[in-house]
Amino acid sequence: MKTYQYLFGLALSTIFICSSCSKDFLTLYPEGNLNEGIFYKTEADFQQAVIGAYTPLRDIANNAFWMDEMRSDNATFDYYEKDRGSAARENISSFMDDATNGVTIIRYQANFIGISRTNAILDHIEGAAISDSIKKQVIGEAKALRGHYYFDLVKTFGGVPLQLHEILKTDDAYLARASVEEVYTQIISDLKDALNLLPVPKFVAVETGRINKGVVATELAAVYMQKKDYASAIPLLQSVATMGYSLMTNFRDIFNPANKNANANKELIFDVQYQSGTTGQSSSFIYRFIPNTPNTTLFLGVNFNVNGFGGWNVPTDNLIALFETGDTRLDASVGVAEGTLNSSQDFVASKLVSAVGYVPPAGVKVKYFCKKFYYPPYPNINQNTDQNWTLYRYADVLLMLAECLNETNKPGEALPYVNQVRTRAFGNSTNNITTTDQAGLRNAIALERRRELAFENKRWYDLIRTGQAITVMNAYGITAKAKFPYLLPQSFNVTENRLVYPIPQREMDLNKKLVQNLGY
């Protein structure tokens, strides 16, 4: 299937076109084409198209934890010897993935599906007979989404083709890779345009999940930070701090699906929306994160045979050891299950215990798991939850702002922001950071980001941004290979080339203008 046909089909997948009794009723258009003759006419058409442009965020989130969190020293996997069909995911974690990996291609394609949908909206809206207010909103959201998708691509794969218009003919489908700097230039342009067009957050249920000025300012600041342009990020982050966001009092409440409404949780800035039920919009993260076990009743309240499905995003000893006494984030983020191995050598859990002060008792099999998104009991419908996936929240903004101020030689100004996060974590200010030494505060902020944002897909890019990825991950790999005999000697050979993933081989085969990343 050619690339342009693939993008056409997916761009149309969320658009439902209904005929009406108008003078155009008998006008026939070719089936299977994106066709402006009967769509992109009304405000409802454009609103529907924008909703469709958000949809690929779910496909990305469903796979990103393998590529981001598990690429770092925060998380590993529970090796399941009986089923080696999961090797592709394991290879990502141990830096042994290649261009044929089935996880990375899903992310690559999902981003370009989103870009295709935003391009179609932007190409059709200028001449549309809709109100100026709706036009501003639609253009703002479309540009923000296109900027977001390209930001995800350039961080993950490096330079990629810059598709900025709807693909209408074969020649337009095959472009060479733009440089990393060219992609960043386009991202910044799109996000700046969106920032000027979109309103400030309103914190009402009907706006939940929609991009607003707070989302765009946060992401544009993240873009500048990834480019180490800390000075440009500061005013953006300062503006977000004036938009009405605030920290939840209880850390554990942030991710509770009961609090996903924008009015109930003012810490959430942008998260990927999921809805349980039969519409195909549900999430299943916790099924991936609980340990492999033949009976999940203790974890979920219902039995779902998770063997070979769970055991991902497992907290590392390295991460667990970072939490200080009194830090409520440990118990909220890391779960502990005690049990035994049955005659088939499968883990059978008997008790869930707190990670706080935990010392494994002798003779007991222990499994750690990511608890941050764990809110039982679960419905008796397999892999069907309401759990959203957070992309940006206010605590992240506070830590971003602290980092930027420190990197621009203002450590004293940085302290109040990082200490807001620590005060919430400990319930008081007795554990606040006091150092104004730039190097010492840099390290403290990095550790705080690691504890606060564990399992939120931030750690890998933080390591890259701060120039620590190669050193930290090679050192972690030595420890991991000593502990886990199933890791091959050639694993965790982390070089500059491994800071991006390969362009998927399928895309290379389709588009002969593409050049592979070095080392793959």
C-alpha cells in the first residue's frame, strides 16, 4: 500500500459524512477520497475533524511507556520465559531494538496520521464560511496538535519529512527527511501561532482534554528546553503559573479517574483522554503494569489471565532507593506484591503491601509494580478502564521553571518553585531544598523530577536534554546485567546513535528518499 493511500484512509477514519436533502444531494463524488465537496463546509464539520485529529494521541500513549520510561533507569520488565513473543518490547528497554521493531512503527505512523489530519483541516479552513471565533479555535488546535506530533517525532526519531499540506497526489507523499533544526523551526512556528489564537484555560468539564493557551505555553517551553534555550522557556512557564493551575493537595489524587474533570483537578494541563465502554476509547495501562500472574483477582478485583501481558514498567531498585523517608510519592507510585511461585513457576500473589520501609521477608517471592495508575476495583470487562494518560501537569511546570531559572543563573528564584512540589510530597516544608549552588541545585531538581514524574515518560528525555543519557544508562546497564542473567552481553551498549530510534524499516521500504539514522 502506498504511503499516500495509507494516510488518506486513516485521515478519513474518524470523519462520518451524512447526506442531506439539499440541492447538492445528487452531486456524486468518488468514494474513498477525502472530498471537500461534501465535508469541510460547516462549523460542525471542522469541530468533528479536530476531534479526529486528537485520536492518534491514544495510539502514541498506548506505546510510549515502552519507548520512553522503559528506555530509562526508572523502569524495567518482568522477564517471562514461557512466552518470548514480547522480545521486541524487551529489546527497546535493553537498547537492542532495530528498524523492524513493531512498537516503534506504531508511534511513527500515529504521529503522521495526526499530522495528516491537521494538514487537511488547515488546508480547507481558510475559505470556509464559518465564524471567525470558530476559525481561530480550530486553526489554533490544529496547529498545536501538528506541533505536538512533530515534537514527539523529532525527539524520538530525529529529523523526519515535513508534511505541511494535505497529500493529494503520489509525488507529494514521498519527501526526504528534514533536518532536526528545520523540524524544530516548524514546531515553534506552529506553537507560536496557536498560542496567539487559543484562549486561557476555563476549568470547566466541557473543555476537558482540549488544547488551550496553557497547554501550548507549556509545550512550547518544553520545546525550548529540549533545545537548551532556557531563557525563552521562562516567560512561557511564568505565564502558565498565572493561569489558574494549582497542585492537588494529595499526590495520590492526581491520577484518580474520578478526578479527571478539569474543574475537579486543576493540576492537569494536558492529558490523553480515555473512556471505558464499548466505543473503543478505553485504556488498559494497569493490565500492562501489574505483575504477570495466572490470577489477577487480588490486583483488579476480577480475574484476567495476564500471564504474558503484564509485567511492564516495573520500578527499578535504582528508582525506589531515591525516595526519602516521609515522601508520600513512594507509596503512591510503587506497589509491592508478595506471593509464591506455583508448580508452573508462575507468580501467585497473596498480599499487597506498602513500599514504605519495605524489606522483603525471607522465603517470599516479591514483585514490584507501577502503582501510579492503579485505582481498583476494575469492571468485569477486560482491558477497559477510564484511566487518562497525563502529558503535562502543573508540578511538571513548576519543576521546568525551577530548572530554567537555575540554568540562567537564578538559583535563588528557582527554589520556591521546586519547594512547592516538595512541600506537597512531604506534607510540610521541613524537607525543602535550601542550596543556591547552581550545580547542587541542578542535581536536586533532576532528582525531584525523577521522583515526582516517575512513570510519566519524562525521564528518558530529561537524560537526553541534560547530556546524561549515555553515562547514566551504560552505568545502569552494568548493574542490570549483573542482576538479570537473561540480559545479553551486548545489551545496554548506549552510544550517541541510540539517543534516537531508527526510522521504521517499512517506511524506508516505501519511501526511497529516506535515509536511516546512523548505527541502525
